[in-house]
Amino acid sequence: MKQTATKIHTGYYQYKGYTIEETGRANGEAEARWNIGKIGEDAFDASNTLGDAKRWIVGYLDKILTL
């Protein structure tokens, strides 16, 4: 089953207790960068795509749940 992020507004999503926020494009890049952070806290990581950000969150949650 495909997990989808909840769109709060353009460029801002919530997914599994985390926020994913578009930070824009730098130096003419085709893809935007995406910051990742827990809801209500500052971002602590970034990804190249929204999909990468979602995969990072799933991997992070899997890792901390197996500790």
C-alpha cells in the first residue's frame, strides 16, 4: 500500500509525524530541495525530492524502532 503525505499547503506536507517543506531551487536546479523535521521542531535533514524525504522518514523510523 502506497503511503501518501498530507498536503497542508503548497510545498508543505506532513508524513508520519514529520514535516516535509520545500526550500526552493538553488543554482538553477531542476528539482526543489526538501527539509525534514518533526512536527513543531526545526528541520534536521534534507532530501532532493519529496519521495526521497518520505523514504528517509520510513528508514529512520524503521531504524529507531529496531534499536
